Amino acid sequence: MIRRAVAYLDRGTGASPLLRKTLRYAFPDHWSFLLGEVALYAFIVLVGTGIYLTLFFEPSLAKTTYNGVYAPLRGMEMSQAYKSVVDISYERNAGLLFRQTHHWAADVFVAAVILHLMRVFFTGAFRRPRTLIWTIGLLMLFTSLLEGYLGYSMVDDLLSGMGLAIGYGVALSMPIIGGNLALAIWGGQFPGVHAFESRMYIAHVLIFPALIATLIVLHLALVMRHHHTQFRMSPRATERRVIGLPAFPAQTPRSLGLMLAVAAVLFLLGGLVQINPIWQWGPYQVAQGTNGAQPDWYLGWLIGALRLVPGFDLTIGDYTLVGNPFWGGALFPLVVLLVLLAVPAAERRLTRDGSTHNLADRPRDAPGRTAFGMAFLTWVSLIFVAGSADRMYVFLGLSYEGQIWFYRVASLVLPFVAYFVTRRVCLALQEAERIDAERELAEAEAAAARLPAS
Amino acid sequence: MRRLAVVLVALAAAAAPAQAQPPAGVARPANETALSPIDLGAALYAGNCSTCHGVAGRGTPDRAPSLRDAGAQAADFYLRTGYMPLNHPDEQPKRGRVEFSERELRALIAYVASLGNGPPIPTPHPQRGSLNEGLRLFTSHCAGCHQIAGQGGVVTGARVPPLDQATATQIAEAVRTGPYLMPRFSDREITPSQLDSLVRYVQLTQHPQDRGGWGIGNLGPFPEGMITWLLAAVVLIATCMVIGRRLGS
């Protein structure tokens, strides 16, 4: 019976060669290759929980009066969108569990993507023939940042309204096109026309997820095509031969286990740790705000950059050519994206090595790349941490202005320090290995020399 | 005249221990239990307040404001929150241990009230207030500095205190007095019934009707990011390391 069904499918689809190839795909044997899988499974949780949430979310800015079970908001005027999310949190079966899991999954998804990106960078896995995989991954990351921003922005609570106000400011600050760009997206002056909510909604639940899913498929198809890189862990692993565990039966239970573990962590967080309690923030009205407002962590680097850039606009007479938010809110992420996109080509030029590489470097094997990576990471991280200067002031009493000046200087100086320190460490590790290898060789020779004598 | 004499006696009494002790703590008259409340208040004022606020609450230019019209409202707020006395006149007052006893507090507040025609201690009725009006008013008037869930924050030149320990009376006093950099709100800006709603809302933030598990400080994305990296990412990396370990090799 089963055999006949399988034979029917096989004849109908001609899938068996592909399936055989998939099942025999050899997985590299190192835990860091699983980080990308964590991101993939977080994405699956995002889609699953997201579908559930769309059943109840109302993407509408039409006004309504709340009369639900959360007493503090009763009798308050608010948008349908905000009300529907309060209802999801308080009145829909498992609504809050799914909402919180969805939000935690978003936070963890981006974290996993960045860890995965760091693994790929520091092992040189972006080199030929995998440069396109690297490019697609970066596009996915930046699409995901926008996707997450839209997700918490369309709720229309106090924090999301403040976040959109900043987004509007950044859009307006773009040189020349700024005013028209903001008008095109918002449909009018901030907070925008009612259609703006529908635009965010359709982008968040259809356009961006479809785009990310397509990029994931491409990303994975290209990984299948070019194979993972592998560490030189066994002498049998070479640039031309792949050593690893076959997808079936060895890797499949591992991957399934990891998927269940990721889902478990996300649902545990969703059930046990509160995230974005929008009923506490209240609905948004223009010109309102709260102290300590922050974006979700994966946009914290942009807030940090907005805070660090000194206050100035580029003006010609009365015409503002470039508004201040442009530098931190648009130029900075653009520079980060462009630098990362340029990494494979830049390394080819600098090392004059355009050949293909299937063996992963250890970070110490390429001191220049590793040092540059650490410097770049230090730069972005310092700007990211600067985004939390207000909370550091509240918690630790460190002067806010003092911190801003510290980060301004540190973000320019410490990357160079990181570069030189990392380089030295890499070279020292290489040296230590060389000495070890020489000693082992000498000891082996000595042992060999003693043998005939005895 | 008699009051001045008491002040001078108390000043002399306070001067010696003040030098022997560290600046923290308060100076008390030696014969405290024997003094009538009004004399006790005057003595405590002389020993703990007059250095900055001047004799009879006249104030000192560039140092401390006059207390002539502060009234019991401000005195009650500053003393019962531990904002006063300050160790240094230019530091920001912050909530701390109240060093005075209840009898001393009453005496000192009554003394400051007697200096002029200041407002009395307000009596808010939070049970009469409405929560949604409170939230709306708090968002418009307070959240910009105190954070929407009353967790405090930062403004130029000051640290905004969290409201988790504020009593109903203290909230009303702060709204009417405007301590330190906080603006003062008159009866016309925030009516007494609106004040009731505000107080009720702040009390809600002290005991939020919460859902969804551990509130991680009710601060929003900042602690959420910490959980993402310090908890979720660490657990998942550890999971990868366990799963990725090759068994039996």
C-alpha cells in the first residue's frame, strides 16, 4: 500500500533523484553550523503564531470605545487596531500566549540570524562560490528588521506611535526625496491617513513574509547546491571532498530535535515572560510620549546612532537639504549594509585570492579578516549600547551627557583598538600552534632516533 | 522673641554634635521630650533646615528657596519622602530613609506651615477617580518624564524618580508642589477630581493588573532585549552545542 503510494508519487513528480540527493546531503560536524537552523525554526514559529494572530487582529484606525475585561482602559477611546490587540491579550483563547511567543520569536529570530552571520563571516564562508548566499542572507536580515518594526508599529499603542514618529522623521530627512517619500508612505502629515495602517498590515502579513520566505528558499537551495563549508577537522576533509553526517538518518533527528527545542524555548518565553504589554502603554495620541521608550533590540543600533550624531542639519538658505535624522537613521544602516555586502569582493581584492573555498577558516587563520570583523562589530555594538544610555543613567547614575560623549569618542577609537588586539591574538595563536607542531615533530624525531639505538 | 531664643539655643545645641557626626543624620535638641510641639518644630528647623533655608524660612539666594509659602503640603512631601534634609544643597533630592520620628515630623511640618500662608496637606480620594481618565492624564502630563508605568527615567539635568513607593498623599503633594524640576499643576490645570483619577492610576502602576508572566520591570524593549540575548540566545547556543556534539567519537 505504502509502496504503491510512494511509487505513484515518484512517477508523478520524478522526485526520487532529488529526494535521494537531499537524504544523502552531508552535514558538517560542528555545532556552529546549527545557528542558521535556529533562525529558520524561529521563522517557522513566527509564521505559525502570526497566522493565528491575523485571525483576530483588526488593521483599522477607526475609533471605538473599549468595554472589555481590562478595567483600566474601560470607557477609553482607541483605534480598532489597538483594541483588537488588547482583546487578543485578554479575551481570545491562548491569544496572549501566541502574541508573546510571536514577539519573542521575532527577537530571537534576528538574534539567531546575527549569530549565524557572525559564524559565516569569521569562518570566511562567504567566499566563492557562496557569495550569493551571503548577499541573500543580508537582504533577509534587513528585510526582517523592517518586518519586525512594522509588526510592533501597527498595534497603535503609545510605544509604536513613538516609533512611527521617529520613522516618519527619518523618512522626511532623506535628501530631496524625503518629503515625497513620507507622503507616499503615510499618505499625509503624521500620523498619516487610515490607509497607512492597511499598508503596514499587508506589508507585515503578506509582502515581507513572502519575500523573506522566498529568500529563505533561495538561500537553502544555494546551500544545497554549493554545500556547507566544513572545518578541517579530519584529514579527509579537503576543498574537494565533503565529510559529514548524511541528512538521513543521522542529521534528521538532530534537526528535528533542534526545531522542537527552539519552539519549546519560544513558547516557554511566550508563556512565562511578558513582552510588550500594550495594555500598560495605552493607545497612542499624537504628541504623547513616555520616558524610557525604546525600539525593539534589533533597532537599538539606530536609536543609538540618532543619539550620537551631533545636532545639525544641512541647509541651503531656508531649504533643508539633509535633516539630522538622516545620518543616524538612514545613512548609518545603509553604510553597515553596504560594507557587509562588499565584504566578499573586498576580501578578494585585498588578498588577491579569487579562488573557491570549501574549507572554513578558523578565525585565527585569517587575522586580517577576523580583526576587521571585530572592529566592525565593536563599532556597531558601541553605537547599539549608546541607545540604552538613558536607562544606564537611571540604573547606574552615569551622567547621560557624559555617556553620549564617551560613546562618540569610543565608537571612533575602540574599533581600531579591537582591530590591533584581535590581530595580535590571532597571530599569537598561530605562533603557539607552530611551536606546538614543531615540538611534536622534534619529539617524534627524537623518539624515532632513540628506537634503533635501544 | 521667645521663638528666636529657642532657635539660638537649638543652634548652639546642634552645632557641637553636627561637627562630631558625619553630615548624614539629623540634629535633635537635647531636651526633646520636654519641648512643646511648636518649640520642637522650631528647634528641629534651626538644627536641620536653617543653614540653607534661612532663619524663619526666608531662603538663601542661589542656595535654597524661601519656605514662607511652602505650607504643610510641601513640608510633608519633602520630609516624609526623605528628600530633605539634603547632605549638599546642590544635589538632587532623592527618596531615602526618613530620619525624623512621627512626633518630630508633625512638629516640623507644623512649624514650616506656620511660617506663611502655604497650602495644607491635600487629601486625595483615589477611590472616586476613574482609571481611564487617570491613564489619559498621566500620559499627557506625567509619562514624558515618569514613564508610562511610573518607572522613572531621565530628563536634562535630573533623574526622574520612579513612583513605586509614592503614597496617595505624596502623589497629590507632588502634583501641587512640583518638587525639584517637576512643574507644578494648579487646581485649574488638574482639577481635584482629575487628581483623584491620576492618583488612582499611579496606584494601579504600583500593582499592575498584569498578564503574561514575569513583568521584567514593565519597561518594555530594554529588558526584553536583555532576555533575548542573555537568556534565549544563551540557551539556544547551548542547545546547539549539545545537539551538535558527535556522540561516540
